[in-house]
Amino acid sequence: MNLKVRAIVFHTHGVPEEVARWEETDAPAPTADEVRVRLLAAPINPADLNVIEGKYPIRPALPGVPGVEGLGVVENVGLAVKSVRSGDRVLLPHGYGTWREAGVVKAGSVWPVPEGIATEQAAMLRINPATALRMLRDFVALQAGEWVLQNAANSAVGRAVIQIARASGWRTVNVVRRPELVEELKAAGADVVLVEGDDLPAQITAATGGAAVRLALNAVGGDSALRLAKALAPGGTIVTYGAMSRQPLRIPNGLLIFQDIRWRGFWISQWYREAAAASIGAMFAELFDLARRGLLHAPVERIYPLAEVAAALAHAAQARRSGKILFGGETWFSAQ
């Protein structure tokens, strides 16, 4: 039996708050290996806005429902499902389109979330903290006490890098564009916070006492990425996962030939496509543990009902917010 629900839908690409609509759709009864989930909370990530604008590498068929991550509660299970039960809180899968009241997904694509993690925090674990964890783990075998460099340190990924590195015994040099962020990030656990500038490599050398830094994380591109690369030790690696400046990478021949700097890219969507289920489960277990212990926490500025789509998307597009913007389902609001 189909359940009539409502969802945020876009029929054409454009300015998100102008083209996204609150519409009725169907949530069918689950087949034997499926579950029906009702939304608890889902964040608005930059990638979600880019999808609606038509600027993201993945373009869903239109009309589409946005939302790359979120947390739901299982309300109905297929006859063959043994992995989850009605009432379980679960991470929602890639490709589902989380900005909807309820929907049906394969039981094997959702991941149960343990108790002790706030709903809004669990809803934000799949993309930004996962990106931070994978970049810290997969490119350089960091030893206790080593330094990691990053720009865009006040971003959601940047804040997760600070927290995960601190919990793992690594130190961070964090680059920002606004001086007022320095003390805020230090209070959040950053070891060093520097303001972007032409003398950044020298500042990094002074801040780390000339330590050999082997890993840098770049979400900006252009001159900012080049400054990070110049501060790396020979054989170091710079991982690019964003391009906030919309400027291309500048890779001098000398850094490649004489310093052997390795330039790598990372995209969490690709990692999920290629990773084994056991690897994904192990990563979630680590993220769940950090969140439950209070070592991984993302600030939230406001949670909107799904129906207030235009206001929520306009708010999410604003610069200099104090935290993430999320959608909350009726179940979330009724529990408050």
C-alpha cells in the first residue's frame, strides 16, 4: 500500500530557493528486502545546493529529490529483513534523496545508529566527518604528534579534521581568511590557527618549529593550495577535496621534481562506491564512537521544517553562519 507523503522536489536546475518545491509524492510499501524510513533530520550541504543548481558532477534524473545524507527511523520492514527493526534510527544512503518525509530503500543500504548520539549530530556524520576521517587515514601513515595542514579550517570538514586529529594524537595547523575565527577554532581544539597570507609557509614553519609536515588538506585551490604545498616536507602529500576559490591548482615543476610533492584528490561519494561494506561499517563505528564520547560535534545554527524549504535554502546559502542548517522531519520536531 502506497503512503502519500511530501518531499522537496526540483523540476529544473536553478537558484535553489527558487526552483525547489514542497510537493506530494509516494512512499510505497517495502518489498521483501526493503524498509520504509521516516526522516528525522537532514543537513543542507554545499553539494546539495550544487546539485539543485546543476553544478555537481552527479545529476539526478528530473524531477529529483535532493539531500545526500540524513538520519531516519525505520517504520516498516520487508518480510526478509533481519538487519534492522521498526523503530531503529538509521543513516540514510547515498542516492536516496533525504529531503522527504518518508521513503523506501534497500535494508542493506542503511546503517543503524547506536543510542547516545544526538539526532542532529548523527544526521551529519556520513559526509563531512567521513571525508575528514578518510583523508587523515588513507594518504599518509601519520605518527603520534605529527602535524597536518589544512585551509578552510572553519568549514564543516575542517572542524571535523580538528576534532578527529586531536582524538587521534595528531596536531593541526589551520588556515582561515578571517582573524575573528582564530580564537573560535582554538577553543574547538585547533593547535595552531593562521590567517591566509603570502607569508603563510614561513608562518607554518615557525608555528611547527620546522617540523617535517607530510600531509596537507586543500578545499580552496589557487594560491592557498600552493602555499600549503610549499610548507610540506619533501615527499609530502596535498589532498584536494574542494575548490572554494574556483581557482585551478598551480603545480610548479620544482615542487614535483625536486620536492616530490604528491598531489591527490578525494571525493567521499567515490569512496563509498568503491569501499567494501566491512570498511564502511568500520568507519561508521569509529565515527559513532567519537560522536558518542563528545569528541566529534558540529555546530548547528537552525533546524527548519521541510515545508519551509525556501527559507532554509536561502539561510544555508548565507556566508558567515555560526553552524549548519538542517531540515527536521515531523518526528524530530514532535520529540523536542
